[in-house]
Amino acid sequence: MNKYFAAYAATALLLLALDFLWIGVLAQSLYQEGIGHLMAEQPRWGVAALFYALYPAGLLVFVVAPRGVSDGWPSTLVHGAFFGLVAYATYDLTNLATLKDWPLGLAALDMAWGCAASCAACVAGKLAFQRFV
């Protein structure tokens, strides 16, 4: 059980740190410019906490644990990136389909970010998982 907790914690912490850097610093002006008119004045921290609890669990269950120690790194990287693409595309493509003025470029950038951040989080999770095997 320790390997699962360690993998979950590593996945969640790296994802949270990367998203803080991305959303809070690097891409903040892009989001403000593209969807600022839709953004709440203050984040809904409870909803954000729910996402950062659930999403790493999805990465752990569907990518990290199944690839554990038997699969090589390329498999983990590809599956992590694909999971991120599917998850972030669900959000962005739904918004493109249902919201007026959702920026296509921002959607593409966000999906690319989902791939990269999810892949990196899976690397952290797999390293932690392997450490306890």
C-alpha cells in the first residue's frame, strides 16, 4: 500500500506545482486575455481541491499503477501524455462546442499543456512507485 500512496502523493504534488507555475505565472496573461471575461474574481478553492485530488488518482489508476515496474518508461510516457490529452481535450473541446468566443488557440495550448503536465506527473508517480517495490 505504501507504493500506491507514495505514487499518488508524488503525482499530485508535481501536478499541483506544475499547474501553479503554469496557470499562476507563465500562462496567466494568456488565460486572462482569452477567457478573462468568463473567469471568476476568486478561484473556487474547494472545486480546485477536488480536481487536484481526483485527477492524480486517475493518473495513478489508469497509467502509473498498471505500468508499475513491468512496463518500460516509453509506455508510461505515452500513456500519461495520452491520458492528459483526452482529459484536457474533454474540457477544451466541450468549451469550444458550447461556449461563444472560446479561443481555439488557447484550447490547443491547454491540451498540449495537459499532455505535458500529465506525462511529467506520471514520471514522478512511477519513480515513487518503483522506489517501494
